[in-house]
Amino acid sequence: MQDFLKKITNLIEVKKLIALTVVYVFCGLAIFDKVDTAIFTNVVTLIVGYYFGQSTTRAALNDNKTE
């Protein structure tokens, strides 16, 4: 249970909230056909790729520190 609460509190960071908000806004704009799908795909891929790459790098650095 503590691990679950820790993960939830980690979601409440300013950078993550901004990224999620941008993704949700672009999803809404794409649904109502207000933005081109190419732009939507680029923006969402950029944001998701950045955070996935950042978390992978952090995990690799933490593994190197423990060795």
C-alpha cells in the first residue's frame, strides 16, 4: 500500500502535470478536429518519448550507483 501511495504522490509533480495537461488538450483538440493529426502525433510522441527516456536514464544511473 505504501508503494502505491508513493507512486501516486510521484505523479503530482509540476512537470508531469503540465505534460499530462498538454496531452489531454491535444487529445481533445484532435477529437473535435481542431488540430491536424500529424501535429497531434508529433506532440504526444515528443512528450511521451521525453518522459520515457528520462525515466530509463534515471533507472540506469541508479543501477550504476549501486554497483
